[in-house]
Amino acid sequence: MTNIIKFPAKKTQSVGSVQDKSTNRLNVIAKTVFDCVIRFVWVVTVLTWPIFKWVLSLDILVQMFRIIYHWNTPDVYAGWNFLMHFSVLTALTYYVSIYKPKGI
């Protein structure tokens, strides 16, 4: 049996690696700032959610009455408007109840 000895690779520092390190540091800083903003928005949304949920639910009720009123009126897109408002309520409900940012 023979012993195989690997010699360490020769390390050279090139100009490209210095630029990669600075770009990597900027990416880390941008990701940290983005994570902090997302965490702040999540906390504010969670704290105001009980009131905000009622306001959005009443808005959806008004949109539903608007659908009924404009049922056979051409060029009134009350159904799409209702669907958009309802999808915003659904997305915010998911955002508050399921999503948890890192560090919380």
C-alpha cells in the first residue's frame, strides 16, 4: 500500500477575488436591511391586524353589495374588484398567521 499525500494548492490573490469579496459584503448588507424591513412590516401588520381585519372585512361586504347592485350593468367590473379585495384579505391573513420572519 502506498500513502498518497496531497500538497496544498497554491493560493494566489487576484483582483477579481477582491471585487467578489466587496460584492459579497454588499449583498450581505442588502439582505440584512431587507430582512429588517420585512420584520418591521410584519410586526406592524401583526399589531394592527385585529382592527385591520375588521376594516377589510367591511370593505369586502361593501364590494359584495356592489356586485349585487351592478349585476347586469355592462362595463362595470365589480366582480373583479371584489376578487382583488378578497385576495388581498386572504394574502394578509396568510402573511399574519403562517409567515414568521427569521429571528422572531
